[in-house]
Amino acid sequence: MSARVVDVLPNGYLVVEGAREVRLNNENQTITITGIVRPVDISQNNVVLSSAISQMSVNVHGKGLVSQPLNPGWLFKILNGILPF
């Protein structure tokens, strides 16, 4: 995944952020990664291993049928009111 430097901390560490959109289960999902990288962990090919990213945060946000919440139908609500077990 590609990422970019969004901030440089006073100690020289880099705050990076990257995003990628993928299609999974007939749904578009956006994966966002943020974290802090030491400049010494960046290789000559401008690559950083995920194990070298501190305070890493991975967020997955989807849009589509899979991520929509399922609500019980009216029949289930009635039966659950009558037979609460």
C-alpha cells in the first residue's frame, strides 16, 4: 500500500497515512492506515515494513449491502413480544 508523509514530529519521526479502495463481497471498502515511522526504517527503495510502523491504526469502511445493518422484520418483532424467549 502506498502512503504519504502528513506530518513531521519534533524528534524527526514521520506521521504517514495511506488509503486503498478494494472490492470485496460485492462491496466497495476503503482501507486506511496511519502510523509513525522512523526515518532509519525506510529502505533505499522507499519501503517501510508494516512491523516498523508504530502506533499503527487500520480502519476499514465499507459501502454496500454487507455493511448495512440488518433489522428484524415486523413478524419477528410481534413474535418476540409474545414469546420473549
